Amino acid sequence: SPTIGVLALQGGVAEHQRMLGHLGAETVLVRKPEQLDAIDALVLPGGESSTIDRLTRIFGLRDPLIDAIRGGLPALGTCAGLILLSSHIDDPAPGQQSLSVLDVGVSRNAFGSQVASAEVTLTWLGTASPSVRAAFIRAPVVTSHGPEVEPLAEHEDRVVAVRQGNVLGISFHPELTGDTTVHRELLEMAST
Ligand code: GLN
């Protein structure tokens, strides 16, 4: 079975680990650069993107993450993870950087506050399933994207899931609804 790393600096790590385990994958909590060499794919979870960004630099993971993902490591970023993967943050926290491995611009907290968060069924244009049950929590949206980026889902006429080669980025939290579509999509990417 594939070994999937979950970036374990801050945020919803355990939920991803549980879902990947449920799908039969081995999981590794990634906190050190050398762990990136021993995984078949990586999940960057939701949480607080400016905190995770800061921790990637403190843990010496920023450049190794960029190298690994540019080198073809399949990667899934959810919510804050999408913000981290992006090439432009419209409304960054002071000093906040992103990894620039996914050619999208994002806006943070675009769907309003935690209170306004919603659970909905979206059409999924990937291969794993025709639809996905999605939870939005202070979710970002994709505000712009390059020609190599393929939109995979929309919510309220805004792009909330994309794929560019080995990189998958989604605004929402499938690990909270129990829907396995996006994780199965990542496992397919890890096995090809
Ligand atoms: N709004 C958060 C951020 O900017 C992301 C929220 C989430 O990951 N659920 O990091």
C-alpha cells in the first residue's frame, strides 16, 4: 500500500490520517525534510495558513517542500493547505508567504466567518467520483488561475477545487464529511 505523508505542523492532521488509514494507506506525520523522501504523496491539511507557513520555515521544511512538489510528489492541499500551495495570496497576513507550486491566486476567508460555514454536495470533475460532499470552514476561493490549472469543482460560481499535474488544491474539508472522493483522487495520483 502507498505511504502518504500528512504535514503535521498545525491544523486538521488527525482527520486526514484517519481517512487515509480507512482507505488502506500507510500514513506518516511529516515534520522533518528527510521524511519527504520516503512518501508516495503528501497532504497539506487545513488550519491557519499563516501559522503553517511560519512553521514550515522554522522546521526547515519550506525549500524541501517546494523541491519535492516541483519534483513531482503528488500533493493535496485542503483549505489552509491550498493557500500554502498557491502562487499568490490576495489578502495575506503580515509577512505570509506561499510555496508557489500551484499556479493560482487565492483569497482567504472568502466565504465569510466560521458561522457562515456550510456543508454542501458539489459536482466533482475529477475521476474518483461524480460528486463530493464538502464542508467549508472560513474557506478560501481560487480567484485566478493559469492555463495549466484545471478547475475540478465550483461553489456559488467560484472555483473551490483545482488540479495542476501532481498538485490538487481544494477550499473545503472532505475529511470532516467522511467523503473519500478527494483522498481517492490523491491515491490514484500516487499510484500512477
Ligand atoms: N482561513 C484560514 C487561513 O487563512 C483557512 C481555514 C481552514 O483551513 N479551515 O488559513
